[in-house]
Amino acid sequence: MTLQLGVAAAFGVAGIAALAIAVVHERRMQAHRRDGVSYSDVTLRRDGGWRREDLFAPEGLVHQRQASRFGMVGATLLIAGLIAWMVLGTR
């Protein structure tokens, strides 16, 4: 295994793991919707239901923050993996 593949794969695996955690938190967030609020009420909004206490219970907002955090970390790690692949491939 080359250094290029090893580094890019490490970033990729870490990024996919972070994105999987983000999905878990998003699903947990949906479990804490307020009574009478449907899935489409919160997902088909322009603001995505972000930080809306009228849509989610406080526990759901905690999961919303975690989902956002892990989603951004996952995307950053995947981009870092692509950059590592390109940079190490030019050697």
C-alpha cells in the first residue's frame, strides 16, 4: 500500500464514520419533534427547522447540534482525503 492510498483512505474512513454519526444524531433529533409536527414539516422548510424550539424539544436541539458538528467534520475529512490524494499523487 502506498503512502498516498494510506493517508487518503484514513481520511476517507474517518470522514465516513463522522457522517454516519451525523445521520444517527439526525434520526435521534427527528424522534424529539414536538407533538403534531411531522417529518415533512421540519425537513421541507427553507431553514431546515434549525434551532426551532417550536418544532423540536430541547433534547432534539442537542441532537441537531451534534448532527451539524459531525456532518461538517465528516465533510472536512473527506475533502482532506481528496487533497491528500492529489498532493501525494504528484510526488
